[in-house]
Amino acid sequence: MRILGTLLAGLMLLWPALASAQDFPNKPIRLIVPFPAGGPNDIIARIVGQRMSEISRQPVLIDNRGGQGGVLGTDAVAKAAPDGYTIGIVSASSLVINPTMEKVPYDVAKDFAPVTLVTTVPEMLVVASSVPAKDMKELVALAKAEPGKLNFASAGVGGLPHLAGELFRQTAGIDIVHVPYRGAAPAINDLLGQQVQMAFLDLPVLLPHLKAGLLKPIALGAPRRAPTSPDVPTTAEVGMPDLLIENWYGMIAPAGTPEAIVARLNRLANEAMGDPQVKQKLADQGLTVAGDTPAHFQAYIKTETTKWAEVIKAARLDSAK
């Protein structure tokens, strides 16, 4: 009887959360995007959020909270009520890179409940047309023959393209010089103008220039070749399996959100991402739909945090923290 009483007491404590999850959502969901409108986070949030709204029959309201490289919006998610009605779309930079590079007002491991990985986008290593190297072997040989003479562009200090270049330097054992820009567009402009020699950048922004033959692709930092660039080998295929570099975007909720509600959000998001039209819209942006469980996404965040923390430390980029 004592055991039965304990079980009943436990069920009584769980009942409010279970009942709430069963009814969830019964009002609008606020989806925080920690960047201004028009960027990848925003595009993903609007495509997936619209379908989630249709499935749940509740509005999913996009709330752009740009500032400090994604820190302000991500912090707003951390400090929101843990009821499932405020969630966020974050990227690798705002969730695993920023906290390693600098002090942030949240603890990734303690302040968030991962919901699901949403999309991935590979980084591609390209070189300017004037660089006398047509593949990875020749590029590494050139860099070793002329240490400190080759430059790599990035979209800004501490961003994934910068860290990709640092990981390339460390993996290949070469001496190349970082040249940061304020965004991918000016970096590409100087690549086209032969002012810098190479860069790792998101595949979608490179596609028009690759199709025009203005940049030479060297390798794709993804597990598989991209359908949009089937002739470009992966970094593993060219002998650098550790040079796996993919940007990613995921959905999070505040820590303390009931597991049943996180599970409901996960099902909503995954059902939305499984819609053929959603998949096509994301593919048109060069994004690959992911979708997983909260537990898998949590493990993925931990792995990515460890990976990039090691790169940042080796490159001595964490001195400001």
C-alpha cells in the first residue's frame, strides 16, 4: 500500500505538467530569432514556424532580437518563462562559439532545454582563380612552400568561417594569414578581386560564383557531397576527415520547460520539417533539414562546444574571456 501511495503521489505531482502538455499549445508561441530579419536564422524560423503554426493551429510569432552577435536574443530565451511559449532558433555561433570566445550572460549547459537540430549548411573551401592549385594536395603544398604568404578571408573574427580557417591551419600544419571582413559579401568581393587567396564560407553564398567559374572549389566540409556541387569532394575524401565544418541551426527552449512540452515542441518541429514544401524551401536556401530528438541535440551541442573550444584555445582567440 505504501508503494502504491507513493506512485499515486508521484502521478498527482506530474498530472499538471502532463495535462498542460496534452493541451499544448493553446495560445501563440513566440519564436525568438537572435539576429535581424533577412538572415539565415530568420529565414529558417519563418519557413518552419509557418508550418508549425498550421499544424498546431496556433500562431508562431517571429520576434527578431538582434545584437551582440546573437547574444541578446539567446539570453532572452534563457530568461523567458519555461512554459514552451517562448522558444528560439540559434546557430553554432550564438550557442557554442560565442560562449567560448567571450563572456555571455547565460550558461548553455544549464539555461536551455534543447528541442531539435533544424538544419545544417556546409562550409566550402574555395580559392581565387589566380591561385596555382587545383586540389587540396596542391594547396597544402603551396602553403608549405610559401609560409605566411597565403591569406584566408572570413566573414568576421570568431565566426565559423574564421574558425574553419584556423582548423584548416592546425589540421594541415600550414602557416596562412587570417583577413577578417564584415560579412561574407565583402570577403567574396576580395576573393574575386584576387586580394585574398582562399576562404571557407557557407555553400549557398558561393554557388553563383562557382557556377560562373569565378572561384575554384577545393573541398566541402560535410559528411557527404552536396547535390548542388556533386563534383566537389568532401574533406574526408581528400584525406582530412577531421576538417568537418558545418554551420547549423537548432531550436531551444528555456531550462525548466517540462519534458512533456519539450517533446511536444519536438514533434511539432519535426512534423513541420518533414513537409515536402518546407524541405524544398529550405533546400532552395542551400540548407539541409536535420531533425532529431532533444537528447541527441543536447549531445550534439556538447560535442560541437568541445570541438570549437579546442580550436579557439589552440588559436589563442579566447584571451578576451
